[in-house]
Amino acid sequence: MIRTGRSTVVFVLAALLACSSLAGTEPAGDNAPLTFEVSSMEWPAPDLTYSRPSGGNEIPWKGTVAYVAGIPHRKDALIPSDAMSLLFSHAQGLDISEKQRVFLGGLDAAIDAEMGRLNTKGRYTPPEDPNSVQVMLYAVSLEDAKRMAQWYVQHERDSFRQQVAYHQACIKETTEAVAGIQRKLSDLSEAEETAKKAMDEVKKRVPYRSAQQALDAAVELDKMLNAAQVEIAGVQATLKAIQDRTKPMASLNLPLDLRAKLEMMFVEQSISLQAAEARKRMATELRKQADAYMDLMQTLSSVTGEKEALANDLADKSEYLQAAQNQYPSLLQREPKVIDNKVFIYPVK
């Protein structure tokens, strides 16, 4: 049995209110400028190579990479796992030196996985702050380290805002979809109630208890209608022929007994015509009742099927909406803020 009563309406209203409050929510991050601190700790030279833009032998990172920018976040923040791959894919548009561009352009698209395989840190957790993690960006100069850090942080902020906007849009659209389904279910319930009342009235006049019974009766009634129409056409032709023979000019030479017989036939055929027309009217009315019964059965079946499909869709969308609303606060809490807006720069040994 499908239930779409007050509890669902209350849920939809709650979802609408929640969505309206979320729509104006923005991530709490700011665009405060970064500060940089050159650390006294030296970073080990990575045991990796990159390729020249014009081919030739690969060049080791050691001797090329001079600084590593460490961008600190909370450990539970939403941080991309492919920082150097991200820089590689945007190398041509970055405000960096040509040497840095050549370095990034010579990396492999899967450089972050390669770094992990060769124990080159893409992330670093300082012993003194175990609840933080630093995203490590490898640069050929101090200035390039700073510029890449600034670009990367801005990219993080923009990406997170897009995630939040997308999440808000999903909540809004799903809330509207849930409300729309609820309205459709309400309309279908009214249509179902109207059809049931009409069916109750029809059942008082017909003996059918199934669509198949009504269909079988309709077939027989169609045969009766065809037979009645043929009979009516034949009787009408007979009556016209009698009328033609009994016209004043045409009947002058008819014997009196023949004229009397024709008049009697006219009366009999008139009675037969009335009877045939009565059968046709009754068969037509019964056919209409059979049609009404079958139409109502089809309407009820269609409404029931549509309500079941909508109820299932409502349950799925309601579950998705609830999950999205529950996840939203967690999403905001995982904003990738740079701790104290400070980036640490590590010289490479």
C-alpha cells in the first residue's frame, strides 16, 4: 500500500527550509594573502628525473629543484592528492619562470604516483604538529616556490567553492524534485478517488467484475449492433418497396386483397423496424457502459502504477536529499584552509 500522507509533506517542508538556509551559505575561508617562512630545515634532494623539452637525456631533479613549498592544512581537509600533476597540467598558464615551466613540462602526468613510488614526499606531517599535513610543491627557485604556492592555494579555494556551490545546487534541485513528486502524488490520489467513485456508479449498472468480462461483452455487443444495423437496413428497404407499390397511381390496378396484404406487411415491418431500432439502442447503451467500465479499469491501473513508480522515486530522492543535507556541514568543516595563511619554504640539500 502506498502512503503519501502528512509525514511526507512534513519532510518536504523541512527539506525546503533546510535548502533555503543552505543556499546562502558560503565556505568560511578568506582570501587573506599568504605569508612565507623560509625554514632552517633542509629538504632531501629528490631521486627523480625530468625530460628536456627538445628530447635528449633526462635531467635529475637534484641540482634543479632548489626549494620545496610546504602548504599546511588540517589532516581532515579536502586536499587534492595530485598537487604536482596539477601544476604539470597548468604549467603553460602559470606565472612562473621559464626554467620552472620547463621543469614542470618535463614531468610525467602521473608524477605524484611516481613520487610516492620513489619515496619522494608529496605530503609532509611535521613531528611538532601531528594534526597537520603540508602539501609539498617542488620549485627551481624561491620565487617560483612562492608563486606556485599562491596559485595552488587559490586553486584550492576556487575548487572548494565550486564543490560547495554544486552541493547546494544538488540539494536545491532535489528538494524541488521531491516537492514536485509530492504534488503529482497528491493529484494522482485525487484522480484515483474520482475514478473509484465513478467505478462504483458504473458497477451498479453492469454485471462485470473484470476488464476481461467487459471486453468479452463488448465483442458480443458489437455483433448485436452489426446484426441490428443489417436488420434495420433490410426492413427499411422492405418498407420503401411497400410504399412504392401502394402509392395512389401505382395501386390503381392492384387487386383489393393484394393491397390489403401489402398494408398488413407495412404494419408488420414497421413493428419489426421499431424492435430492431430498440435492440440497437440498447446494444449501443450497453456498449457504452462496457467502454466506461474498461476505461475506468485502465485509468485505475495506470494511476496505481504511476503512484507506485513515483513513490519509489520519492523514497530514493528523499534518501539522497537527506544524505546530502547530512554531508553538507561536514563538507564545510573540511574546507582546505591554509593554517595561519603561512607557507613554509624548505631549501633543498
